[in-house]
Amino acid sequence: MKTDLIPAPVRSWLYGIATALIPLLSAYGIISEQTAPLWIALAGAILATGTALAYRPTRAQKQDEKGD
């Protein structure tokens, strides 16, 4: 069973985009300098949480392993 919500290459691309785009948005005054670190933290939290959720053990998987 494939559990990737966001495949690793896409996550890597999104991290790069987020860490480049957010400072640019701040430099052009679209987001404030005070909130830019919060936006980067949010992007990291979403991408990291998606990975953690994809690989967490579930009760159904544990029961399947016992039944084999």
C-alpha cells in the first residue's frame, strides 16, 4: 500500500518554493517582515505533518500484520 500523501520529490520542490517565495513576498511588501517567519513555519508544519501522517502506524495495519 502506497502511503505518500505528497511524494518526496514534490515535498522537496515545495520546500524550495516556500523558502524562496516567502522572503520575496516580504521584500515586496505583500507580507510583513514580522509574519514571514510564521508563514515559513506554517509551510514546514504542513509539509512535515503530511509526511508524519502518511507514515504513522494505524490499528488496521497492525491487525493485518497479526493475521498474516
